[in-house]
Amino acid sequence: MRYLLFILSGLFFFIQASAQKNSFVADSIGYAAIKQCEQTFPQFYREFEYIKAQDTLIKKFVFVQQPGTGPAFASPKGVITINISYLNKPKPNFDDNRLIVVLYHEVGHLHYFLTIDRTKWNPEDSEKAAFEYSLLKTKEMAEKNDCLPLATGLKFMKLRSMSNDLQDAHVRALKRMVNEPLYTGYVKYVSSKCNMTIK
Ligand SMILES: [Zn+2]
């Protein structure tokens, strides 16, 4: 019996380890998924190519294929991980506009890591900075008459702020944010400039 348990736990760790290892995909596969976005998510594709060429904080993109986790992640070393599951099989709440918000959110984390002293880093502030950066960048798009990424970002931030999952740093950050003048200023901007209401 003990032997069987030993074998089973060994098997469990093996499966876990290979699942993690397998979630990374080669750059060639990742960039092929990005290239495909030229058709499926054209605006995301354009913004991705733009920041890849322009934003010096981004040192590298890596790719995973991991259903059931988030669409992207950022690390303090300037690495942005893109989960190509969200690109290969479009998900209901992640359209072209939302993916742009996600992309700028991750870049926002890199700005946070660069500008805030490491001893002061905390997950909640990092998320807040990332959300606010995505609002800043999508407002620049709205200034050029594309209101949808900003409006989409505001809508999903508001929705997520209503979650009760206080373990989640995103939720805690958003609960603070949606009551602050910065966020409400963006809502007012969208209302006057784009004639759109964020509920
Ligand atoms: Zn984040």
C-alpha cells in the first residue's frame, strides 16, 4: 500500500511537472499565433507590433498555451508572457479591444517595476499601476477617435471591482480605483468625447 502511494505521488508530480513544462510553446508557434491575429484581432496585432518595436522596457515576449489561466503576465525582468489560448480560440469576454487593454496592462506592470523602488513593491499597487497605465494608453487611442478599447477597459474594471474575491490583488486594486477621481475622470471623458456610458 505504501509502495502504491509512493508510485501514485511520483506519478502526480510527474504529470504536474510535465503540464507546466508543456504550457510553454516555442517562439515560432507564439509568433505564428500573433501573425494570425492580423486577421482575427487586427487592432491587437497592430498594437502588439507597435509596442514590440517601440517600448524599450519590453525585453522579450514568451508564449504559453494554458487554458484556464490569465491572458498575459509580466515579470520584473521585462518579460511579457502571452497565453496564446486567448488568441487561437477567441473567448467571449476577450475581444480585440479587451486584448489591447490586457497588453497595455502588462506593459504597465513593467513601468511599475521600473519606477517604484523594489522594497515598496506590492501586488495590489502593481495591479493598480497596470490598470491605470492601460487607461492612459487607451485614452490616447480614444483621442485618435477609437473609443472602444478605453470604454471596454473601464467596463471590465468596474465589473471586476464588484467581485468579492479579496485574495485577488486585481480585485483589491480595482475596489480602490473605481472610487478615485482618476477613474471617474476617464468615465466622464468617455461620456463626453465618445457619447458612451459606463455602467
Ligand atoms: Zn496585472
